[in-house]
Amino acid sequence: MVLPVFYDVDPSEVRHQRESFGKALAELEERLDTRVQRWKECLKEVANLSGWHLQNGNESEYIQEIAKVVSRIVCTTCLHLAKYPVGIESRFKMSICF
């Protein structure tokens, strides 16, 4: 699952790889060549996903919102346990700490 967070960059800049974002990718491409092309393809794909666009706002509110969504996803995933799980309690408690 991918939850894109566009921090101080417009998703369209990432999708179309223009402006400062495109310039940075072009500079990387000069040094790293083949890897950057794959990164560009992946970034275009991610920029088409629904996510958060953090720009000119209360950063802590954005972080709290993202944390709530991620927490809901993680907790929902954790609830898919066997009807009578044996020996999972200690592992489950340990995973909550991380």
C-alpha cells in the first residue's frame, strides 16, 4: 500500500517532472543514469495516487491526520486474526511498541 505525501511540492510537478523537481531529477540523471529512469517512472505512478499535499498549512495537523489514517490501516490489518490465536499475544504486544 502506498500513501503518498507531497511535502512542499505540487503533485503535478512530480507527475510531469517539471520545475524544481524536474531540475533535481535531471541533475541526478547526469550522475546516476540508469537508476533515475526507473525512479521517474515510479514517481509518475505515485503522483497519480490519492494522497496528501502539504503546503502552507499547519504541519502538525497534517501529521496527526496522516498518523490517524495509517493507524486505522494498521489496526484493521491486526484485527484479521484466527478465531482462537495461540501464542500470538506476546508478538502482538511487541508489534504495537514499534
